[in-house]
Amino acid sequence: MINISLPLRPRTNVRAEYLVTATSVLTATDGIPILSFTTMNFETFSASTKAVNEYSEVISKIFNLDIQNTLSITDEDEYMIKCFKSWILTSSLYSKSCECLVCMCKKYEELVAIRSYNQRRVQNNICTYCESELKQEQISALFLEIDWGNVSFENFNFEWVKNDWISFQKRQVSNPYKMSKQIEPIQIRLDGSSFGVKHQLIWAYELLHLSKLHKTKDITLHFVEKVKDLAFFTASIAKIIDPSLNIYLKGCPIVWLAEEKKVTDVTSKDIQKIKKGLLSKRKEVNVF
């Protein structure tokens, strides 16, 4: 069994509650605990390395563990990305031309057929980042067929996780899903063209990659309630590309400590309180 977090941003200058998912992973009583980090948003490799190292040092101190090399992975891990680029050549992904709405900075790039906008990114057909109007473009993109009716998981730790998964599944449409975006940092070549791969596909492949490395098909994915839809989507892609995986979904409630602290100020007593909060069947809980 592998216990792994949905990729975390390695941040220490944030509230202690940011340690909820890490606590869930590192205090799991069965299997191998692995913290996954997302470093794609860092401008340089040195900046991302520094952030992961700082977070790892804090975690090591709080939990009395050495996770620097053995219990963590990033979504830009050199060996994993090398394996990913080889795998994608024989995968079921394919490229085709499509009509997309694209802004000037390329941070927004979605199929014209998609009418539901993320309000943080688009308002009144204007990108909130570069403030340019979305324009229609014909581009080549990567696609993956997803039959949502055939996606299932082995177990849900709480009833709300199961209910939210059912709700998420009902909202999905079994059409080809666009898995590329021009601006994404991980670039691959397929059918003679270059594509930026969406991070959700990288995260899904990470589960396959770790399954092979540790020779187990059993994976528990830990995630906080706030990002449940991202966890559902990532786990679903993993099951689509490798149906033999046994994925267990472990949703974590948002746990609030009575005293406001930063991650760097957390003590072992605070972790015990967070652990207590993780037992709650509610989506959000205050602990004292």
C-alpha cells in the first residue's frame, strides 16, 4: 500500500492548517507514506528545490522523520518525467485539431464547446490575468477518452467523500477530454508536434509510476476537502490509464486550530490536535 498526498505546494509561510494532508499521510498506519509536491509554478529549478527542502526540513522536525530523499516526490521529478514521455508514446492519448478560446497570456485555453468558466480566470469573456479578450483559435491538442460510467474506486473513508464523488461523477460528460495546454511547462512530442501536458495528467501518471517503483497496485490518495474535485479528476485519469490500480480515496476535513499559527511554529501537540480533527466525519472542524 502507498499512502500519497495529492501534490502539495511546498509552503511554510502559511497557517498550520496547511499541514492537514501531510499529517494524514505521515500518520497512516499501513503502507509507504509519500508526500507529493507540485513545483511547476516556480520560475526556476533552484527556487523549487529550495522550497521543497525548506518544507521537508520543517516536516522532518515536526514528525521526527527524514523525508528529504525517501518519502517525497515532485511532479517534475526527472526520472518520472523521462518515464512519462516514453509511456505517452504508447498510451491511448491522441492529438487532433480543435477550436479553443484563448487569451493573450495563454493562461486560459479551453474548448469553445465548454461554456462554464472559472470565475477567477475569466469574467465577461476577459482573462483576469492579462485582461485580454478571449479569442477563438484553431489549435492541435492532446485528448483522452473518459467513460465516467466505468470509473470506480475501492473505498471512501467518509460518507461525504463518497457522496461528493457521486455528485462530481454526475456532472461529467463522457467526451474526449483535452489534456494539453500550450503554456504548461512539461512539453512532449507526439505525432510530430509539441504539446504542453496538463498537470492533472502528470499527477495521474505519478500514481502509476510509484505503483511500479514500489511494486503495489494499492494506493490511498489523501486530499483536503477544499480540493476534492481535483483529487477526483486526478484519480479518475489514473484509473482510466491503468484500470488495475486499486485506488482508495481518503478525504481530509479542513481542521482549524484554536490558536492561529504558521507551519514553522507547529509543535507535536498541534499535530495531535490535527490528528484528532482528522477523525471527524464533518467537512470542517475546529479543534482545541
